[in-house]
Amino acid sequence: MSKNCSLAKTGELLQAAQKLVIVSHVSPDGDTLGSSLALMHALRTLGKDIIMNVDDDISTVYSFLPGIEMYRRFAQDEIVDTDLLVIIDASSADRAGNAMNVVKPRAILNIDHHKTNTRFADYLYLDSDAAATAEIIYSLLKEMEIELTTDIATCIYEGIYTDTGSFKYSNTTSNTLKTAAELLNYGVNPSLISDNMELKSRTQMEMLRKVLETLTFLQDGKIAYIEIAQELYDHNVDTDAFISYPRYVEGVEIALLFKQVEDNLTRVSFRSKSIDVAKIALSFGGGGHQKAAGCSIYAPMEEAKKTVLQVVEDLFL
């Protein structure tokens, strides 16, 4: 069980450590990447030794983020000693990937905003009211009195932009917009971020065309899902936005995206209008928010689909 931390205590833990490993969650999105990179840039101004890690591929859509090249993926047999292991935007240990086995820290700190957090770390700063973990990082750096640079502000803005669906999701609050506005004072270029995030490659569009051919409706159109088979999957293609297509079909209450990334690993994304899909994801070892969640099923896609869809369909019986 984690020890709850205030922002001040979280800052103290970071200040006390000299060597830190900062981990972004598997299936990395803009929030975990932006938050982690912002923290890295900030701590390096204090002379900290930082290793950046994610146990997954990073989509090239995020290549514009300053410092993205600093990420590395640990080998399974690697051993990394550190003062503090900092896991960003992950609600459960499995979301940290192999860092939980590779890294040998004196303590583990988890900074998160998911209400489904399983309290797996030694220390936890959790704010489930924050629209994004990046919003927490902004408050944390202010608490630590670290001067923001354009690079830091850009990374934070990207995290907020991602998790609010470019400020259109219901988790967008007045504080979210206030934070975003303040970030502009540090040189953030909103069009740079939106242009990079909204730009579609030809490969992405060709994949989307094939994925939409798999669109399937269940329970009189209340459930819709799409799938990316392993032979179609390409880690360089950003597919996070694909789930928006079934999500916004009239009558759909729950939308799902099944993506087989390895022989026995299928990633599942959930979206809903009102049903708490975080509870579904949590039952499979994942987590997230009421209207947006995800999990990893260690099985081929057909098996994962059968297991997950049975649970989802039971909600409408």
C-alpha cells in the first residue's frame, strides 16, 4: 500500500535523489511522454542524473517533443541501480513494463491521475481531478520553484492537449485551461503541437481504411469495435485516434479498439459516453478513467476479443 504524498513531499523525494529512472507507461501516449519529459528537463536543471525508460515502441508522431530521443528500452536481463524509480501516469505496476524487474531502486514514486490507481508504489501522488498527469507536473514544478523553459512547457502542454482530446473532452476544467494559457507565456507554440498531433501520414490513412473495414456492431448498435491484426500493426503508426470513429457513431455506448502487438499480447482501448469503462479495464488488470480506459490481455486477439466482449455485452443484457 502506497504512502500518500503531498506535492511538497513529492518534491522533497525528487530533490533528495541524485540518480533517478523516469518511466512512461506501455502503449505510451502524449500525457505519459510529455509529463515524463517535462520532469526530466526540470530535474536536469538541478543536476540530477536521469534515465528515461519506456518498455514499448514510441510512435513517430511524438518525435517533435524535446528530449524524446533520451528514451531507452531495458533488456530483460539488465540491472539498473537507482535512488528513485519514478513511474509517470501509470495506475498499475504492469503499466510500467519490465522496469519493475530491471530497476533496483531505494524507493518507488508514482505520480498519477487515474482513479483506478492500485497503489503499487512506495509513495503516491494522486490527483484524480486533474485532467492529465501533465497538469500535476505543472503544479509540482511550481511547488519546487523550478523555472519553466520552453521545452518544459511544450512537453506539459502536449500532455494536457492529449488527455483532454485537444481540450474538447469532459475532463477539461477551468484549471486545465488556465494552466494551458499560462504555458503560452513560456513560449509554447500551440499550432506546432496541434499540427504535429493532427497531421496524418499516408501510411496512417491507409491503415485506418483497413481498420474501418473491421468495424463491428453488437447489442443493437450499443457496442462497436474495430481491430488491428498483428500483421497490420506498425509501431511507427499512431493509432490512438482510431477509436474515435466507432466512439462517435450515433447510438454507440461503448467503443473498443483491439490491437495485437505481439503473438500473445493484445492491447484493448475502451471509450464510452456514460458507462464506467475503467471498471472493465481494471477487471483485466488495466485502468483509466470513467469514459476512457485500457488494458493489456496476454493472449492473441481472437481470444482477447472473446473474453473482453463477453464482459462488455453482459452490461446490456
